[in-house]
Amino acid sequence: MDESKKLAKKTLDRGFWLAFCASALWGVSGTVLQFVAKNLNIPTMWFIGTRTLIAGILLLAVGLVVLPKKEFFAVFKNKKDFLTLLSFSVFGLLANMFTFFHAVKTGNSSTATILQYLSPLFIMIGAVIFTKKKTSRVDVISFIIALIGVVLMITRGDLGHLSIPFISVLWGIGSGITAALYITIPQKLIAKYHGILITGWGMLIAGLISNLFNPFWVNAPKMTAGSILGVGTVILLGTVLAFLLMVISTKYTTAAIVSITDAVQPFTTLILSVIFLHYAVNLAEVIGAVIVIVAIYVLNRYDTE
């Protein structure tokens, strides 16, 4: 192998491991979020507002340091782009965090993560409905296989009853739909501007809107060491650092390789839930999770080729 090929492989490997770490951090964040949602008396909008506000400020601070200053406010100079950014903040970021939080609170982080992981299926369905895109055989097969996996997960192999409340399933599906919006709405903005700035401004706007409902300084929950550690982990590791690593990874590797690492998140959440939250997983649930991940991987791989 000549030097140029070695360098190319090293670059791809670097990108893969950066994306791998980002996905793993999102998985860790999901597990910690279950602890926060179920064991700490923290209001939903206070938590989301605090999370997005701090994450937005930190991401914008990074953008201000590493990106050209002329790009910092560029998105606000175009009315259409600003309205798209606003839609991303409300219907993507804010809605996704709200639905995912309640999916975890009413159910568990493992199942909620898998349901959110279905976002590529909702993107495919949206494309069929709104753009009249023709479905391929791979799309249909992936959709059916993923549904089988979801049924196994939410019933744990016993088709007679759900292993989690039905409301949790609805919140989880909602998080999958809003995750699809989170992915699709800002695509043109990220291509035109920069991922760090778009997500930073999106987080900041979502945080400001959340604080209209529950200002972080009004009736703030009593924060213990555990509360601070849990909330801090979700904000710093699961939001700011994870996103920065994923953005950096795209400079070194391809979308197809990044899509492979997406599977790390649900597996990380499942494993950590078993170890630290004493989540009793059974074989049917594991098989269901694997089926969903394989189906989404096939769909992602096919669409990126």
C-alpha cells in the first residue's frame, strides 16, 4: 500500500472513530436522561430550556472562535433562511427533545432510542407523501423488517400485551417523526452556512422559546450533586461534545460510514441501561433491536449510494 492510500485509510479511520464516539456519547446521554426523567423532580420545559440554552451558547462560542466572523450572523440576513432556522428550532430541536424526554419518562431510554432511531423510515414516508417519490423494493423490505423489530421490542415477544405504556409508544413514534424533521429541515442551511452555527443558533432559539414557558430562574428545581451531574452530562457530553465530534467526523469520512456508527447509540443505551439501571432485557427484545438497526442500516446505506 503506497503512502497516499495509507493516508486516505488513516483519514477514513479517524472519521469513523470520531463518529463512533459521537454516537456512543448520545447513547450515554440517553441512559443518563432516564435517570434525570424518572428519578429527579425536574420540570420538562425547565430541563429542555436549560439544556438548549447552555448548549446553544457553547456551540456558538466554538463557532465564533473557529469560523470566519462574517459567517456568524449570516443566516439572519436572509428572511427565508431565518424562517427555516426558526422551523428547525421549533419543529426539529424543541419538539424532538420534548417528545424524547416524555418517551423516556413514561417508558425507558432503550425503547425510546430505538423508536427515535426509526427517523429514516419517517423521512422515506414523508418523501413518498410530499414529493411523490417512488418506493423501491429495499424501502418496502426495510420498512416491514423494522416494524417487526419494533413489535418485538415493545411486546418483548409476547404479542398479547405491551411491555411499556401505549402513551410511551406514541411519544417514541413522535420522537422518530421529529428526529426526521430535525435531520431534513436544516440540510440546505448546513450546506450553505455551517453545522456548528446552524445547530448553535437553533439550540439558542429553542432555549429562548422554552424559557418563555418556564424561565430557568423561576421555580428552579433544587439541584443536588446527582442532579447537576446528570443534567451536566446530558448537556456537555450528550449535546455539545457529541455534536462537535460528529461535525468534525464528516470532514474525514463519508456519509455511508457515518451511518454505520448510528447503530452504536441504541446499543450503548441498551447495554448501559442493563448495567446501571438494572433494565431486565430478554432475548426477543435484543433480537428486535438488532432487526431494527439492521433495517435502518440497509435503508441508510441504500439511500447514500
